[in-house]
Amino acid sequence: MLLRPDPTFYPSPSAAEQAPPESYCYITTLGRSTIFGDEGQPDSLTVVDLDSHSNNYGTIVGQAHMPNDGDEVHHFGWNACSSSLCPNTPHPHIERRYLLVPGIRSNQIHIFDVKGHQQKPKLIHTITNEEIVRKTGYTAPHTIHCGPTGVYASALGSDGGDGPGGIFVIDHQNFNVLGRWEVDRGPQFLSYDFWWNLAYDVMITSEWGTPNMFFDGLNPELLLKGAYGHQLHVWDLPKRRHVKALELGKEQQMILEVRPAHDPSKRYGFACAAISIKDLSAAVFLWFYENNDWHVKKVIEIPAQPADPADLPPLLKAFKAVPPLLTAIELSIDDKFLYASCWGTGELHQYDVSDPHNPKLVTVVEIGGIVKRTPHPKHPDVPLNGGPQMACISLDGKRVYSTNSLYSTWDDQFYPDGLKGWMVKFNVPEGGGAIEYDKEFFVDFKEERPHHMRLDGGDASSDSYCYS
């Protein structure tokens, strides 16, 4: 326990914007055991130096390997964050110290301590498959968020790989699994991401599919049937009860990231639909509260791009087009810019969402892509595969980082030549405006595949706030 709150906790988004620049980025990275089935080469928590004054800037400076093979590490998070400063919190003096790293395939969560050894995170505890199943009935932990009453984790399925998926809660000090979060889940069955608006006691959850629907890759038959997720769910956060299902349209498949406004006085947020079975487009939806009810509407549509079938992987040849595959979105902490990762076309879109009902496209930067294979400016003669997948925004909104791995079996379906891992950086001009490449920043992961990122002092999707 600290005598004063952790200095990386901020009461409001505007206070967080004044944070010092990040020094390190932690990245969940798939090793050869997950990608190729090799024994003894597990996934890792990789550390990249982001201090522009360091001799090691833009390089990998450490890796902490998982204790076993085949975790498929995914969206990890801190044990505590700025939500600890909310007026109803019972723990304002806990510190941001531990990273909880879930393994989708192993159904385990590994806890790493980074205090005093930022370049060499230390594994201190593992939440086992047995404990998670026994206390929750869930499997395939996917996303970790620190909340005001504990650590929340989404799970994509139940024991056996079907549904329902849902959320469970972990004690933020001893890391015991407390139990399943939902008291009344209503019609919710599929699970993926979740986040909240703490000032209004609201949680929003999204839908992907059960483990049996995605472990072996995207199932075309299920996709064309519209069997993947196509709804958002609104919940009463303290009562843990389902309030309303928001239908985005059955043609909208795989409703993935949800990003609520950081300003807690605002009741809206964004969610991305990865693909439409109508025309292979992707979309961003706005969910909002108006006239005493919750609503949702499409505010951004990104079309598929025509392509020669000879340039496409087998899964897409018949469609003669490259879908954007909008697999992630990120919202800057001032709620001004939304970034959309089009993993299929190899594009990162930047939108001005100051008016959330009417987003405006600011710029598109290209790298990788199923067909384009756009190189990085630092290596203009080296075509890249993969595309912008996860994005991570600094607290001041001036730097945006991107990695290129989605999920091992899906990587192989859409990039069958073998996805090579990379991390890149974009800069946002002073005062805002179109993002630009950091032409010297390129981290080559070679056969390892980087996925989710967390910055050492917090980032735009790591914390939530109770004050404006």
C-alpha cells in the first residue's frame, strides 16, 4: 500500500493528458509454440524502449516468457489504474504495478510484477484453468480492465468451448478469482470486449464468438449464416444486470472493440464491426443515450477494395475483393480522434470525432495489407504483410503505436505466406491534425507476432476516470 495515490493515477482525462511521456511499451507476443507448435518456445511479454533519449530507443530491451507453451496471450491489463480515485473506491492507495496477461487457449492468467525491473517483468503468480472454471464456469479469458472494485476479465466461452461467455472479477491484491460477474445476463450469449461509463453506472459489452467458433480460424459457413456477434449489450454496472441489447444488423459480423468517451459526463462511445456479409465493408457504430433510452447508429463505413483473385488468400478469392477487416479502434483521451485499424487492407484511418454523430476522415496511412504489402519508410524496399491491428495511444495523444498480429489461426488464413511481426509509430502534430509516420521507428519481431500493447504509465485505453 502507498501512503499517497500512485502518481500515474489521474482524476480526469484532462489531468492525464499532462502526464510525462512513456518510457516502455509492454507487448503480448506469440512465440513459436503457439504459431508453429514448437515445444519450449512459449509466448512472451515483450518490452520495447520508447524513451527517445535512450540509446536503446525503438528496440526490444527485454522479454518475459510464459511458463508453458501455447497460451495465445491476448489483451492484458493493469491490476489498478485511475479508476482507483473514484469516490466510491475502497482502495485509493493501491499502485499500478502488476500486469495480468490472459492466455486464450491455455485458460490461464499470468501475473507479472514490473516494479523495479521494468525491462525484466517477473512472473509472481498464475491463475490456473482449474480455478477459473471452478469459480466461474468460463474459459478463454480475453480482455483485462482494472476497475474501481477489482480487476475485470472477459471470457469468450464456457467449459467445453461453447457459450455463454461473460465477465468475471479478480481481487486486485491477492489475485484470487472472486467469481462470475453477471447476476442476470438476459439474452447475452456471445462475448468479447467490455468497458464502462463509471459516472452513470453503465457497462457496455460486445460480441465475437465462442472458442469453438474461432479457435481454428474464421469459419466461412458460420460467417455467411450471420452466426458471429452482431449486438452490443447495456448493463447496470453495480446491479450486474442486463438492461438492453442494441442490434447492429445481422449482416454486421464480429462486434469487437468498444471505446466509451473518456469524459465521464458523456454517455456515448464507439464500437467496430469487423466485416459485413452484405459487401465485405467494415463499420464503426456510435452508441449513445438520448430521450431516456440507449440507441446505436452507424457513423462510419469503410468499403472493401477490389482485387485480383490471384493476389488473395483462398478464403477471399471468390469475393474478388479485400475486406478492411476492422479489428480494432482506439479513442484519444481528449475524445477528439478515433483510430481505426484496417488489418486486411493495411490501413490506419484517423477520424475527427469531436462531433461523435458526424465523424470526419482526417487521413489514411498505409502499411502492409493482404494485397498492397506497403513497406515502412525506414525499409522502403521490404514489402510487409500483416496490417495495422492493435493500436495504442499515448496519454497526451501525440503518439500512436501499432502492431500487426490478430490471432494465430486467423493470421495464417489471411496471410498464408507467414505473418512477420512488426511494430510502428505515428506522430500527431502539435495541436492535432493528420498523423505522420515516425520514419525511424520500426521494430522487427521476425517470426514472433506482437499483439496487444500497454504503456508503462498508462495509455488511452488502460484507464477510466470519474471526474471531467
